[in-house]
Amino acid sequence: MINKDRIVPIQAIDLLSLYAVILKQDSNNSAMAKLEADDVEGDFTVSATGIKLANQPIKSCNITAASATIYFVADYAYEGFSVSGTAATPAAGSDAVEPDGCTLYKAVLASGNITITKVGL
């Protein structure tokens, strides 16, 4: 918190849109695109490389691209990631995902391994 006396409330924006605005400030994310869910349950498929932000909490995500970076919030019913249909175990050193519907994470697929890190403090 910047100050304790004059707090500016967040109004008229949802959490994922706010995350998008903040992430786009980093020049490394300038090409970030919205990742649309396959259904209303929160199932996703990533078929192209690049940096993406999931447009709703992720229940499951199947990555068929050779590499990808996905910013996401885990759904309460979070199942995890798969690579070309095979369940993926996050690489050693990955952060544990807490499916709370609001914490931001980054999943990176490189060389067949998925690394998940919690974004922020």
C-alpha cells in the first residue's frame, strides 16, 4: 500500500482486466494476448507460442504449442496443465498453485517442462 490515509478504490474493472493493464506495463509483455477459454468451465487449449493471459480462471489447460507463457488465476476446481494431452507435473522449484480464484501465476512451457511461479509478493 502506498499510503494508509488516502486509498484510491478500484472501480469498474474486474481483477483479470486489472492484471492485464499491470502486466502490459512490462515491455517483455508488450505482445501479450488474451487467451479465450474453450468452454465456460475454464478449460483452455494453447496451440500457438507467445505470451497469453487467460480470460477466466483456469480449471485445466492443454498446451499443444512448442513453447508458451500463460498468466492465469487458478479456478477453485483447478486440475492443472497438460502437454499434448498428457498430464504435466510442474518442474522442480515451481510454486504450489493455490486454487483461490484470485492469485496470479505464470506458467512457462519450455523444452517440454512447465514451470509455474506465483506473480507478486
